[in-house]
Amino acid sequence: MRLRAAAAALAAVLSFAASAQDARPGALRFARADEARAALVADDDWMATTSPFQRAATLGSAGAVDVPEFKAALARAGHACSEQEQQRWNAAAATALPRIREIGLPVPWPVTIVCTDGSDAAGAPYTRGRAIFMPRDGEAGPRDAFVLVHEIVHVTSRANPQLATRLYRELGFEPVADLAWPREWLDARISNPDAPHSRHAMQLDTPAGRQWVVPLLVAGRTQLRPGESFFHVLQVRVLAITPGTNGQPSQPVRRDGQLLWWPIEALPAYLQRLGGNTGYVLHPEETLADNIALLALQRPARNPALLDRLRAALAGSGATPSKKEIRP
């Protein structure tokens, strides 16, 4: 019994030591197969906001896909990261993590890499919680460091919403009450796991006068052709909203009963406010992540002044409280 107790105590010490090593500042860890499956089926904000279309399109199904069927398919996509996958992302981390620390991004370490076969998101990397989901596709290369920084920004902003608000302001966005999604678009909604909610809006002059607006992802059609994914039908629609008050959600603006919205390319003032450093403008979170990656990795940018403002905002991230939500 004493030997068994001693062995158990030693195992506990070794387990704690391994956890402490994983948690050291700047550490990446790689999910086991069971951890990968659990992360993929987690009941989080993204899972709750996936539409029937998105679930069916992800699985390549022509029929309806309910949440349990969707989860089962997602679980099959996860696997323990291979030695090659670990080497790839550790090599990217060797470049990226010192630069991330240099600009003062307060990452909630450790960050977990979940390896998938890519069927969970049409071959795209994304984040949920404190995990980055990396598809098994392509070869290791110089862009890996950029991808890793971009995804780490999502993990960081999710863990620190006040910092996200501070940084979004540099792109022209202010916090508002969460949007009540327009009922007309619910069935065609494409929920971004990096930012499944619309909690920031930009005020600008539009063809319908001055409006608060948010970008939303909607499928232009809900029937896919062979070989297509949801990326082929994804549209960015800039919707006019009325910010919510007294704890009520923000609401879509309607004129004559119709939603008031524009294709993103029809609002040059909106695109100008986003800074012009990236074409990834489907949500302020994606635009921010690309700009922070440019800043951290010291890549050239058409608008270096925006990167300077983001650097300053990161440097003062602990000093300035967030403003209250916008009131109309």
C-alpha cells in the first residue's frame, strides 16, 4: 500500500510539473486526440449561433444537419497533432512569440493547438476559447508565423474584451449592445468562430444618412454546387442598426419593412476607416488580427500610422478603462 501511495504521489507531482511547464509564459501546447474532440464539440457561443445552412455546408450535406449530427462530424475531424504538425507550429512560434511579447500583447498562456483534418471549417484555421484549430493542409512556410500571430490575437481579444474594445476603436468601432440578428437572415447566417457576436458598431455617413452599422456574414444562396464550401457564397453585408439601451439588444434598422444594408464595397468610407492594410474586412476582429500580425512581425503596411496607433494602444492597455456602450 505504501508503494502504491508513493507511486500515486509521484505521478501527481510529475503531472503538476508537466502542467506548470505548459503554463510557462509563451508556451504552446498540443491537444491530445481526446482533447481535440472535446474542443471541437464544445457548447460555446459559436456552436449556439451556427445556422442550419452553415452546419450542412460544413459537412457537405444537401439535407438538414442538426447540432448532434454536426458535433459528431466535428469530433471526427480532430486528431492528436503529429510530430510533423508540432514541428511546423513550434517553428512558427520560434519566430512569432518573441515578437508578440515585444509589442506587449497580453496573451492568456498557454495557448492550445488543436489539429484537425480541415473538414471542420473548409480547411481554414480559426479559434474557440483558448484553442487554435489548425487544419492539416499545405506545407510549412514563412506565412505560418503570420497565421499563428493572427490566431493568437483572437484568443487574446476573447480573453480580454476591454482590450479588444480599445483596439477596435483604432478601426472606428465603438461598443454597443449585442445585435439581435435579423430574422430574415437567420437561416443563412454564417457564424465566425473567432467572433460570433456583433458587439461593436461604426457610425458613418451612408446613402441613407448617418447610421450606426455592423458587418454581418450571410450566405448569398443556401444551395451549394459540387465542390463549393460556405466560403464560395459568403457575403459581407453592412447592416444599419439602432444601438440598444437599458439592457436591450441592438436592433436592425428597417425602411418600409426592409432591412437597411449595403454590400461592403458600396461603403468606401467604411473601408477607409478600417485602414487599408488588409482585405480581411469581414469583421473588425479579423481586420485587427491582420494588423497586429503586421505590427508584430514588422511587415510593410500601406498605413503604418494605424500600426503605430495599435502599438500605442497596446502599450497603454492597462491604463484606460473602456467607455460605456453607445447610446443613440
